[in-house]
Amino acid sequence: MSAPVRIERDGEVAVVTVDNPPVNALSHAVRAALLAAIEELDADAAVRAIVLIGAGRNFIAGADVREFDAPPREPMLPGVLARLEACGKPVVAALAGPTLGGGAEAALACHFRCAAADLQLGFPEVNLGLLPGAGGTVRLPRLAGWQPALEMMTSGKPVGRDAAIGHGIVDRPADGELRATAVEWARDLASRGVAPRRVRELPLPPSRPALFEEFLLSLPEAARRLPAPPRIVEALAAAAMLPFDAAQARARTLFFECLNSQESRALRHLFFAERGAQPDRALARPVAQAGVLGSGTMGAGIAIALATGGIGVTLVDAKAEALAAGLGRVHSAIEGAARKGRISAQAASAARERVQGAAALEAVAACDLVIEAVYENMAVKQEVFAKLGALCRPDSVLATNTSTLDVDAIAAASGRAADVVGMHFFSPANVMRLVEIVRGRESSRPALATAHAVARRIGKVAVTVGNCFGFVGNRMLYAYGREKEFMLLEGATPERIDRALVEFGMAMGPNAVGDLAGLDVGWQVRREWAGKPDDPRFYRISDRLAELGRYGQKTGRGFYRYGAPGGQREPDPEVEMLIRDEAARLGVAQREIGDEEIVGRCIFALVNEGAAILEEGIAASPADIDVIWCNGYGFPRHRGGPMFHADAVGLPKVLAAIRRFAADHGERWWTPAALLVTLAERESGFGAWQAARAEAAGRAT
Ligand code: T1G
């Protein structure tokens, strides 16, 4: 393990390199070593200037998020950076790549800043439910002004080098070799006797108290209700009103208020859960060329994700017209990404070049990975996999994008089930981050590892799951949707249900989601679902609307009406009448249903199904379930996912609610999962249960 900070002399310039793979996080060891280096160099008369640089591809990606749950250990970052800034000789920051959070704050504590072209400088603390706590709130405004500081810190979005220079955060580009450029500049500063330019000594830009109040009100209401965004604005307001050190002290107090919030704990849980262990990473086979079968919405979306992720794509569709339309979708999406600045122009043209169309299946014979995204019908998929099994290279991986069909049955048709996995992308596949990697009974570890690695490589959050109806996400969605459908029949209107769940934090209400996805899609699946529950109330309203051709947004009517200008959705009295008629026909009494019951039944149905999924080994951990629901279904990230949220509520309370629902609505749908009962009776939680399992597994290996 090399030293986390090293000093090299280049004449009168000392180069201090932070070397803490993989992203140079400011761990305790780094902070201590950095402080020691500053003290040493400040006292060394032979050193007339200093360069601070990160080893590898980036400067410093922030504080070490793993340390936040442990007691703070001196030296803390604000003190280290104050000492850096107080250094008596010029300190040049040589910035590159992700320069984030405490890393950006370290850059601001230096006296001068140059940057490579790939700089991504930002303050993503808000994404962890935190705020910049090491001087960013008092230094950034002095360089960039109040509005950019407010926007950067509440959005968490990094800026590139040009914007950083435009804001006055970076002084100059470093287009040659970064280290050499920085050393040369440091030497020049020293030779000219240029004094350190300390940001804390710069004058504050003019401000007015109303600026902060107005900015806070401009934030979405959901953000204003969280702990961090208002405290970020308050910390910046303090920077405008108080002397530097007092403002920094205020920011520190606000930082700890955020750190200790349930929301930040939930967001930090997700941060690590989304980077969870990649199973068998070493067994993954290289994938340079992938075949995608079917150029419809899903196929084109998958092709876009692969191509922009650097993988060659052969997009196959036997129908020339469909193929042309698919390729058109691919090209326009890539151009759109470039236009929005999500990818550079050269990355866009490279991605476009990577996608070739073909009509014949033979075109994928040499591919490393083939992803099938044809019509969601078992016979069609089995026919395709029978051909792929004979056609494709023996070491290739064959993946089906099915969202509900049995992966084992598809794999069996291939004649080489060990090479077959599910890769369940979520629509639109080039936008949604989640991919469920489905483990068939015979899926080999290399096949699963390869699919997982490809998903991660193209920027997806990949979770390996077992094979059952709906895998993890959609199986839980059926529990959540079942309860909302029952409550529709019991008298809760679509908008009342949606509003209650959006108030809870869901990105959209389930009825609005149905209208967006198309009610015909779920209706089609349920009609083919051999195991569909025989409860006549099960998805009765969704199916009835679909039977009437009310598919949702695409037909202008679904649960809501969409005729108004701008496509706003409006409640539809016809739907309320239809629901009442169906309820009468089914003999379901109508009543007033409050938000607490709406949220409790929908969310605890999720939790109960999740517990059953864990018992069956379909999901490897509660954190995997949280990742799936926060990245695929709009579960509020500040609640950490359904299982983390259940732990926060307390499993005894969750179980008590489920038992009340069973008493009111019948055991059939409200039998508590055995795991939930066990953990509730022990007054434990899913997180503790998982930690105990991981420890036991660690002992066993
Ligand atoms: N601390 C600890 N580990 C980190 C880390 C961090 N800040 N950032 C990344 N890692 C680990 C990650 O867990 C993974 O580990 C590996 O690095 C690669 O990450 C004081 C309070 C830098 C853009 O929020 O945005 O500073 O799985 O898979 O896709 O005011 O990581 O390999 O074992 O994401 O190339 C602020 C968070 C902290 C930055 C790279 N900083 N990180 O993305 O790789 S709070 C952040 C990222 C703070 C100050 C405040 C990304 C990345 P493993 P990865 P990537």
C-alpha cells in the first residue's frame, strides 16, 4: 500500500500527490498525511512553490463517504484546508477528472488552479443529503458569485472546465501534460515572487438578503422539504452576512445537522448499495461487439445504451421498415444527447458509427453478447433462442430482455442454457439506469458476470436477481399495484391515490404511471399470465380501461384525461363512474380512504413482497431491492428504498399494520412473510439481518 500522499521535489517546486485509489477520497490517512506535507513544505526554505495533484485519472473525489458513520477523527478537513490556504508560498492545484465535494473544496483552498480538459468540478454533497462542510460555502461565492454557488451546491451537478473558468473557479487550462504545466506555472509564480492569493481574503460579491429567500422558494417543493437544500442556502446566506470564520462555523453546524438526518443516512445507504459488489467480476468475458434483436422501442434503447457505452452494436430486424425506424431512433437519440451536452460531439459520432443495421440473424453469429428484445411472447422467443443456440459462438452470452416470461423456458430452447441470462432493461433503456440481470437455473457464473459487467460499463445500475414471475421489481410492483386497484374499488379516486403516494415521495402516482406506460401493456401481460391471481378485483379497473381502449396518454384517456392544452392530465368523471359500476358489480362497498391507509397498504405490500423475495433467495440482499425500487420505479431516494424505509419505520410497526390490513381485508393478500415476522419479533431489521448473513458468510469463506 503506497503512501496516500507523497512529496517529490522539482527544483524549488514541491509536488504533493494524493494517491488513494480508486478516486483519491480524503480519508483520515490522506488528511493527516496532507497536513504533515503542508507543515513540512511551508517550513522548508528551499521550497518556493507547491503543486497539489491527484494520482490516476482525477484530482480528489471528495471526503471518504465510508467514514461518515464513524466518529469524526482529527485532523478534520476544514482544518487541513485552512492550513493549506495559510501556506506562505504559492500553492497551485492541478485539477483533472472528478474534482468533487471535499476535493473541490481542497482546490478552492489552494491559491491558483489549472485544469485538464476532462475536469468535472462540483459539489454533489446534496446527493448524499449533505452540504459542503469544508469551506466550500465560504470560498466558492468569493470566486464564482452567489448565483452559481447556490445553483452548483443545491443541484449537485458538476461543471466542466470551460464553465469553471467562466465562473472564475479555475484560472487557466492545462492542455499540455497536467503535472508539467502546473510545475512550470508554480515555478514562474515563485520566480516572480507572486504572493499566495487566498480566496478567504477576496472580497465578497455584493448580495441582498432577499436573494437567498427567493432562491430557496425557486427550488422544487420536494427539495425544500429535505434537510440539505435549505441548509445549503442558509450556509451561503451566512457566508454573505458573517465574517469568514463565523460563516464557516455556521456551515459546519448545518453540515452535522444534515449528517445526522435520516435522509442522509438513506442516501448514503443507496450510494454504496448501488456500487455493491459485482459478482465474479474476474469471470466476465470481454464484449466488444453486441447483437440486439428487435429494433422496437426497447431494442433501439438498448442499442443506444450499448453504443454510447463504447460497445459495437449489430441491430437486427427482419422487417426493413422497422429496422430503418429503429436506426432512426438510435441516431436521433445520440444526436439529442450531444445537443444537450450529455456527450461530446466526437463521442456522439463514434457512437453512431458503432451501430450497424442488419436484416438476417446470421449477422450476430460472431457477437460476444446477443440481447434479444423481440415481441414478448414465449413461442417467438423460444424460436429465436433455438436459432441463436446453433448460430452464435460457443463462448458468447445470450440474453433475453423479457420482463415477465420464464427465463428458464427461454434458455432451454437455446440448447445451451448455461450461456443464457436475462438482461431486463427498463424503458426507455437508454435513459433508465436499472438493469436486472436474471439468473436462470443453469446460467453460468461467467455468463452472469459478463452481463453484469456490460451493464455497469454502459453506466447502468445492475442487480443480479433470481428467475420468478416479474423477477424482483415487477413482482413487487404487482403487490403495490394490487392494493391501489383494490382501493380504487373501495372508493379512493385515482388522483387521491396518486397524490398520497407522491406526497410520500414517489416520483409519480401509480395511476399516472399506468397512463404513461400504456394500460394496454400490463393488460396484455396479464392476459398471457398463466398464474394470474383469480381474485376478480385484481387489476380490474386497469383491465377495464384497457378493454375500452383507454390506454392512457397514447390514446388521450386512461385513468386521467389528457385533452387539455400542454397535455396536462385531468381527473375524468367517466372513470369515477366506471369504478363505481365495477365496485357495485363486484359487491365492493365504497368508503372514505385516508392517505395513511393508501400509503400504508401500497408501501407495506411492497415491503412484505420484498421480504418473501429475500426468503426465496430471488434477491441477494435488502439493499439490492432498495436499488431496484429507487432506480426503476421512482421510490424516493431520501427514504433509501422500501426495505431501508421499513427498517426506519420499525418492523414491529410494519408487522402490526400488516396484521391490521389482514384483519380488515383478509389474510389472502396480507399474510406476513415469515422473515418479516421473525425480524419484527426480534425487534431487528433487514439491514441487521443482512449484516449478520454477510458476517457469517465471511467467516465461512
Ligand atoms: N468516498 C469513498 N469511496 C468512494 C467515493 C467517496 N467519496 N467516491 C467513489 N468511491 C468508491 C466507490 O464506492 C467505488 O468503490 C469506487 O470508488 C468507484 O466508484 C467534506 C462532506 C468519483 C464520479 O459524492 O460520484 O466530500 O465499488 O463506481 O463510476 O464537504 O464515484 O470500487 O469498491 O462510482 O468512475 C462528495 C462520489 C463526498 C463523489 C467516480 N463526493 N463519487 O465514478 O466509479 S461528501 C462525492 C462519485 C464530501 C465535503 C463533503 C463517483 C465518481 P468500489 P464508482 P465511477
